[in-house]
Amino acid sequence: MKKRLVMLLAGLLTVLSMGFGLAQFSDVPAGHWAKEAVEALAAKGLVIGFPDGTFRGNENLTRYQAALIIYRLLQQIEKELKAQGTSPTMEAMAPEDLEALKNAVQELAAELAALGVRVSALEDSAATKEDIARLEAMIQELKAQPAPEPGMDAAALQDLADRVEAASIAADTALAQAQQLAEQLDALAQDVEGVKGDLAALQTQVEANAQAIQALNELAVLLNQDVLSLQDRVTALEKGLADLQGIDFEQFASKEDVAAVQEFAAALRSDLVGLSEKVSKLEGTVGDLSGKVSKLERNAFTISGSLNLRYQSSDGNLGGYDLDRVIPGTFLSTGDVDGDGQVVDDADTPIAPVSGQTTASLSLKLQTGKLDATSSGGANTYPGLVQFSITGSWTNPAGGSGIAPTLVVDTVATTLDVAKGQNLSFRFGRSVNTKFTEYVMGNESASLGHGFVATLKGLPLGATLTAAYGEKDPATANFDYFKALRLAVAPSDTFSVGLSYAQHDNAFAEVAGVDGSLGLGPVKLSGEYFRFGTNVFSSYSEGGYVRAELGPIKANYRGLAPGAANPAGLSMDADNPFRDAQRGFTVETGLPVFGANLGLLYNVQMDGTFGTPSASAFRATLGLGLPAGFSLSAGATLASATAGEWFPATYSFAGVPGPATAADYATVITATLKHDGAAGNALIKNLNLTMAYTNQTFLGGAQDGLAAYGDYSGLVLGPISVDKVVFRYNDSNLQNATAGQTLKGGIKGGLNLAGLPLAPSVTGEFATRVSDGGISETKYGFGLKFGQFLFDKSVFEVKAAAYSATGLQVTPAGNETDKAFDASADHLYSTTAGAGGVLSGIYATWTYWDLSFTYGLFSDQPLSTTLQGILGTPSGTYGRVFRINYTVNF
């Protein structure tokens, strides 16, 4: 029985190694080498076949099919055992029979696994499948012929040789292309070496090299794939030939032939390795060139400036006015002279009789980026830390006379790496900007003068040492020097302390102070104390403050002597947190309450004796957001000018808590309703509305007030655009019908007719306000512009405007602000009482690129009178200017 069992399993293994199908023979041709085995298995019922009557002998055998066949085989064995009277159970089998069955099943499993691997390998290589198919066909033909004579089959060997030769030609072609590309890259590298001095060409070459490297890498990948494919095909061919029993492999190709192909593939791979080394070398060269390009870009040196040629003549004697109130931005305007952000508070240069003259002005600015540099002794290197700029100008006035050119060093900055983690920086120039503390050397915006600032960072305990020295007014020989030194220590993020000292020679004054900050969990403390005077140890005034924060609660205590706003004249910025001559404290907080924001503030102002209030105030505010872009706010303030006594009184706590403007702490109740036109849920987009009510009568005061104002912008109706509409009504004293009322309105816009000949457009504006007491202001103007005047890029524009005031000063008094189209303010420009007056003017200019012809006429007469003076001598006080200007910027 053991022999029968083993033979059955062996037959099964033979069939399984060829593939499985059903017990039909439509696809098993006569003469097929496995036909007898298939029919025998089918006859015994071990295989049944597929419903279409096919055997499908070339398909893979699934585990389910194998299990079914083994099950049928076991049933057959059991049937034969029963027929012999032997127990059909596995336990009844002889040990040797059971062991033989297990070995056969294991052999079957191994053969199935090997068969799956071979099938997968054949599926992975289409070329191998085709080769094996052709070889099988050749084998069948060889079987049908008589055995060949000893020796090589010439036709088969020639076929293999042809295939190897084709692969060799393809590889040779790819290698030739790679070698040609390598030669091109070598030539390209030589070209790069020849154009290193030209930055633009260098950048172009780097990009070309990068593209060549990319193409070379892609070609290398393709060549490597071809070599691997050749090796796979040779290996597959060897395996296919070895699996064919009974056929002499030497008939088709000798081992020497196969070895030759493998040797060729290895040589080709060696060439690719050499080519890869060249690519790596070229990549290193490109990286080096890229570094040089980056260095050249970082060390870029720029020259900029302008050349201005001008002819100008003028007559008249108009002076004292600011022409920006009429026509802003003319060349006659001096702009913002005092640097307060306003141009309407600065009188322009008087227009006087000057004969026609030609002038030329040249301005140059030489500037570097961050330079890589080395000190003269080679002790220090500065990687991208040295910067400087130089500005020069030269003007030649009329008559051929000359003025010496001026050359100014604006700023030079450098940083030295003195040790690991430590650096020393210097900044020289015309503007020394420093900020030691709020009150000592507070000059981060307004420069103290010419000089230098040196800073040493990275000292132990996180310390920083800063020194400043310079001349406050170098134009005069007053030896107005300043000297300053500061040491700040910050051993942690939550603690810092600093010591500052500064001296002002001309004022014979000095200031010294200590400052610090400390974080204790949720509590944050900060503050400073300073002394200033002729001697900080014996003859001095003092000041200081402490701030504390605990979540939403903020508090401060300040004690500042007169003059503390700018101690010793060494803090030019006006951003100190508290004004001088103050002593007191403030506590404030903000809390959310039922969807609203509640704000509380208590402020105390003291006299010279600590603990004795001279005035105090308590304020409560409530803010509530509403739908459709609306919001409502209300507040109440109680003020007292006597200790412990609350009554309605107006007391101005200047600069508490803000630094710039005086806050009004008068006893009052306020309520404000607003609509924000910029809100996403605004009822009307671009419409801003405010209604504000103040009342002192409820608390015994003498007056109450009501204001309603707003503006609308961005309206476009075809060619008509309305840039802005403003309106305002304000009554600051409802108790008095004849005082405190103001009405204000204004509109500005334009008409764009660019589709018509000459591309015309019209602009216009009008604003006015009338206040009780016979006070009024009015401004109006219009402009006509041709965007295509006679030819392209030629623009002609004329503007005419006038400003008049009653009961107000027309010329600047130094405190004006431009509120002509600001609905929150009562005035247009002036709030200074005066006799009133008129200023009007016309301004015409023709521009072609940088060439312009301009005529301006301004007078203290109404606009109609000024226009009449264009053709003759203007009336009243006037000034007119004609200018031809040509400017080239580079």
C-alpha cells in the first residue's frame, strides 16, 4: 500500500507542476506530454475541470483547488482500503505508510510554493515569457527531428548571437551618448571658469549646469535600467534552458558566450560608475559656484541718486500761508517741517521776485548690503555684518557760480565676534538712536545727534553693555556733547535689572537710573527710578514709576518731578508713559459681564505729600456688541478736586494713563451708539455712523451735549465716483440754545471720461462748517485732467481751489490739523481765533515722463479775482511761479 500511495502522490505532483484544469480535454491536444496523466486523474475523479469544458493546464493552482484534489485523493485511498478490508482511518495506517503520506504532502506543498515563485518571476518579465515560449516551440521542433550531430546548432547559436549583438549595439549607443554628454559637460565647466567675473552670466551658467546634471542623472538611470534588464534577461534565459530536461544547453549557446554578455554588462556598469564620478565632481563645482553667486549677491554694491535740471522764475510777495490747505502737494509746499504728521500747520517759503535762472542738482547715494569682510590684522571676520551708506549732493545755482559739493556719511554699522556667543556691534552716523529706558536716553525715534552707539552682548548672566557718545548740535561750536553708559542683566526670562547713566555737557546736567522687571507666576512687575540734575548725588530731581499686572488687572504708581518728561535733555521722544509733575496711582481692569465688556478705573492724583490726594476720579464703562454692525457703549465718571469729597467738577489728569494726549476725567455720563461700515455684518457697507450723548446735569453739572456724525465712501455710479461724504451735527451745550452748535458737511469725488478723446477726468471737493459765535470755514476746489494730451504719456492737469475762514486765523499757528473730511471733528483746519481771511490759487502742470512745465498763482483774494490775474497783474498779496523741471533717477 505504501508503494501505491507514493506513486499516486508522485503522479499528482507531476500534474500539479504543469497547472490544473477540469476533466475535459478540449484544450489538451493529442500528443501533449501530460495528456495521459490528465486523463488518468480525470478518470479517477481527482480533477473535474471548468464548466466550459477546458482543462486550463497553464493556470496557477490555488490552495482551494489543491485542498479539493487532496481530499478526493484521500477519499480514493479510503475506498481502496475498505475494498481490501483495511481500516480507512489515519490511525489504522501503518507508521511507515503515514510517514510516507506526510512526506508526499510536504513535497507537494514545497512544489506548489516553488511553482508560485516561478510563475511570479515569469509574470515580472515580459521578455522572459516570450523567450521561454520561443524556446519551447524550438524544443518541440527538435523533438520531432532526429538528434543532431555532435557540436553546436548553427541556427540556434546565430539567433542568440543576433540578440546579444542587438543588446550590445543599444548599450554602445547609450554609452556613446553618455560620453558625448560628459564631453559637453567638461566644455561647459571650462566655459563657467571663463566667465566667473560676470555675475549675470555666472547665474545663467549655474542654471545650465543644473539642467545638464538633471538630464545626465536621468540618462544614467535609464542606462542602469537597460543593464539590469539585460542581466535579468540573461539570467531568465539560463534558468529556462536549465529547466528543460533532455536538451543540451550547449546546442544554443556556450557558457563562454553567456559570460561574454555578462562581462559586457559589467564593463558598461563600470563606465556608468566613472560617469557618476564626473557628475559628482561637476555637482561640487556647481555648488562652489553657487556659493560664490550668493556671496556676490550678499555683497552687492549699489549706486542710486538723481539728476535734476530746473529753470524757475517767480514774482510777488506772498508769505505766511500754507498752500496745502488749498492745493496739497504742490512743489511750493515745504511739507511736514516739524515732523508731526501734519502739513497744514507749517508756513511755506515766501514767494518773492526772482529772475529766471537755471540750476542743476546731483544727488548720489552709495550703499552696500551686508558685506563679508576681514579686519586689517586678520583677527576678526565679519560674515555679512558690515554695512554703510554715503550720500553726496552738489548744486550749481544760476550765473555759473559754484558751491562746493557736500558728502555725508549716513550710517556705518559693523559687528565683531569677540568670543563664542559674544559680539560687539558699532553704529556710526548722523543719527544716534538709542533707548536705555523710558526716561533715560529715550531716543529710539528722535535722534539725539551725531555720534556712535556700541553694544556688547553675550556677557555672563545674560548681560549687555551699551555705550553712546556724540554731538547734539555739530553745526555750532557749543561743544554740546553727550555721553551715556548702560549695563543690563537678564539671568532669566522672568527677571532683569539695568543701570543707566548719561551726561549732557552743554546743559551741565546728568541723569542716572535703575530699572527692572520681575515675573512671579501670574504677577508681572516692572518699573524704574531715576535722578536728574546738575549732580545726581547732591543737586537733583527724581522720578519713577512701578507697574503691576495680574491677569486683567493693571495698576501703576508714578512720582515724577517737573522736568521728568525729558530728564537732562537726553530723552527726545515724547512717548514717556506719564507726564512730568505727577504723583499718583491708577488701578484699572476689564471684565466680561453677560456678553458685555465692563471696564473699571480708579485714578488718584496727589500733591507733593505722599498720601494726600489733590484730585481723584472713578470711571466705569460698558460695551455691548449688537447685530448688523452696531455697538453700544456707556460710561460714567465721577471726579473730585478735594480729598474725600465727590462732586461734579472738571479735572484734567493730563497723560493718565496714556502718554500723548490729555484725558478728560470730568464728571459726566456718556452713551454712544455706532454703526461700523467695515464690519462683515454691517447694515450698510461703507457707512459709518455715530450718535454720542454726554450729560452732566444728572450729576448737578451745568450742561449736556449731543453729537451725530458719519461718513460714506466708495460710491460708484458709472463714470461718477463719490470718494467720501461727511456730515456732522454737534451741540456741546444743550442748555444754551445760542452756544456750542456746529454743522459740518463735505463731499469729494470725480467724473472719469477716459473713453473720450484726450482721456479727460474731473475732480471736485467741497467742505464747510458753521459754528456758533460767528465762526465758519469753507474749502472748495476742482480739477481737470487730460490723461492723453496730444500724444501718449503726455498729461495736462489744472487745479483751482480756495479756503476761507471767519473768526479764525487763516495762516498757520502751529497747532492745526487737517480735519476737512473727518466727521469726528468740528473744524476743517483752524481752531485759533483770528480775523479770518481768504487764500486761493490755480496750479497747472504739463508732464511728459520726467519732464514737466508748471505754473502756480496764489493770492489772498477770492478765487474769481485770482483767476483774473492770470492774464495781468493779480490783485492783493500774491505769488506766482513758473518752473521747467527735468529729473532723472538712477
